[in-house]
Amino acid sequence: MFNCQTHTIADKRPAYKPLEKSLYKAWLYQKFSQKNLTTIDGQSVSIVDPGERNIFEGPDFKGAQIFIGGKLCKGDVEIHINNFDWYKHKHDADPVYNSVVLHVVIDGTAATVISTQADKAVPVLVIPAATEAGPTPVRCSSWNDLDAEGVKSCLQQYAGIRFQRKGTELKKEILRYSASHAFYRLIFDVLGYSQNRESFKTLADHLRLPDVYSILNDKPVSERIITLEALLLGTAGFLSDAYPGYLSSNPEYFQGIKKDWDKIAKKYSLSALQLNWHFAGIRPPNFPTRRLVALAQILHKFYPDEPAQLWSNLVVTHRDFQVLLDWVNEYFQQPAGMWRNHPLFRSSPGNVLIGTGRAMDLLSNLLLPFCWTLASLRNDTGLMNKIIAWNYQVPRGEIPAFLRRWEVYKRVPARFFTKNYLIQGAIELRHSFCDLELCRLCPLEEYARG
């Protein structure tokens, strides 16, 4: 499955800031003056059709019709705050954006020439952000009830969109690195949680799997887990004096693991990275130190196998989804060595490496999309369909806080989310509509009663 060709794809969708929401709605609803519009290079602009909002990867609006310099241009529209964001997001290197006929921004001073991957110049239109009298009314607050089957069908559609978007993100990782390192790197990413994911990925790039395994090859079986802890914590910088409250609070453990790290660092010419670690606002079970200790156990379970290949072989050779669930539980949840009584977290012990909800999210957002992506690159439709079917069987993962609010606004109780695809679909729908305050376009309104 690893001998595949890859394709260039679009970047991850960023979080929307208030100014971006304002600009997005300004274009969508044409809430700006249409008189005497010109591009920054002086061409007249007349908007016939702003296009349809694109909820997939690629340009923000598809199928627009715009007179530019007296010529009718049919194509796509991309929106940014700053003109230079076109290059910052690498759209100039992505053929998905070759169809863009107009770049709409608030600030056009950073660059005056925009070009596509096909070396086509893209005119730039500067418009003011929309100004509104007050906050956008939450339309769903007036709904009395929702048709459950209709909501389930809608969320299933958006779960499919999210799944394929995850696949395109993985293609980008595979293109930049390799299937093996992309999988390894994304395991670090998942263990990092939102506040520390970038530091975890940097750590993965610095501690490549072949190098980690090479170090483990020199160690007896009884020392491998503690070696992995020393390697991960030491390279992450936690065995210095910078984080005394999280490791050196247990002097015996700290001195022992530091001694191991010093030996490893000297023998293999390693050094600690300067990374930004965050603890504020994070529950102790999600502290990066605890996640790194869990990661040591997970890597120890994989050793000496190649993680991506091991997982891919399992998906290809089995038809029983329960086998996959058992594998995830064994490799990502069940401790193999000291855990419940680990010196780092005696005050908050745990029975598993990561919680069941988190493990289900791992299955939905990384493990299954990874194999689906490899299958798609090989045009193996049978395997792709099997993986999609499995995705709908994943048990419920963690319930995000915003879904608790849906019970108030949209009359959708938390118990409605019996499978993880429904949660994933709700997350995608929120990104597509709620985050942008596009209540007028929300597809759930079709199923509202009252």
C-alpha cells in the first residue's frame, strides 16, 4: 500500500477570526457598495454572481460570474484578510486554485501581483468588511424541535465531507514526508492535544522512528520503556530546570530519568529542543509530560514493527470491525508497564493510556482516513468502501462542549450522538456555518419544527 503517487491538495481549514467572518459574509451577501469597483491594478469590476460557497477544500466560492475589465470571467473566488495570505497559504503552488478569477481582500497593500500554480495572474479586489448593527441572531434558538432522521442524514453527509477532508490533509503529509513518517508524526500530533500539537510534531521530526528503534536495539527488553521515557522527556526539554513543577517534584524519579537521558544524549549526540509547552488550562491527564509517558508505552508496543505498515496490514486483511477496535484498545489504551503507580501522576492515576472517547476520535480522524487515503491513491475502491463503512461503526467519541449547547439552541440532546460519525459531522457543520455565523444557510433548518 505504500507504493503510491500523491497529489497536491489544499491546506487545513483555519479557525475564523471576527474580521474573517465579517469579510466572508460581506462577499456572500454582497454587503458592500457595488459602485465604481476596481481591482488594485485599475480594472473595473461588476459582480453578476458571487458564486456558491464551497464547503470542501479549495477556493471559498465556486462558479462566480464577474465582469473584470469589461470581460466576463467565470470561475472561483478566494477570500483573505491580507493580499499576501495567498502566498502564505501556498495557493500559488496548488493547482486546486488555478480556477480562481478574483482574490477578494480587506488589505491589499502587502503584495500587488497574485499568480496561480499555472502562472496566471489573479486580479485583486479590496472591499471593506461588513458592518452590522449587532450580533448575528442565532436562528436555531427559535426552533422547537428537529426531525431526528433528517438531522442524522444531514450529519452523515457532513461526516463524509470531514472524512474526505482528513484524507486530503493526510495526502499533504504523505507528499511532504512519506506514508511511514506521516503516520508516525500524526500519532505524536494526536497525543499532543490542541495546545501542544505543534511541539509534539516538532519532536517527531527530530526523533525519527528509525533512530528511536536504533537506540532501543542497544537496550535489553527490561530497559526499553524507561529508555523511551528518557528519550522523549529529555529531547522535549523536560529534564532541564525549566519545568521543576512537573518532573522534579518527584526527585527520585527526576534524577533517575535525567541520568538515563544524559547517557543517551552523550552516546548518540542528542540535545534538548527549545519547545513551547503549555500547561495552563489543561487537566493533569492531558499534561504534555503525561502524554509523552503514554507515547513511550505506545511506541514500545509497536517496536520493532513499522506502525503504519502494521496498521495498514490489519485493515487490509480483516473484515471484522471488532478486530480493529480491539487493536486500538491494545496499542493505544492498555498500559504495558508502570502506569497506574507512575511517579509522575500518583495524585491523578489512570487505568488507560488515553480515554476511550479519545481513542475513538483517533480512529475516526487518523487511523481510518490514513488507510482510506492510501487505498484511494491505489484506486482500490473495494478497500475504500470497506473503510467508509467501518467509519460509520465507530462508537461515540468525546462530546465537544459546543454539542452541549446544541441541546439548548438546536434541541439536539447529547444522547442523540450514538456513533462517532454523528459527532464528526456536527463538528464539520459547525465549522461550515456556526463558526461563520451563516445561520441563514444552515442545512439543519430544513428539519426544524416550529
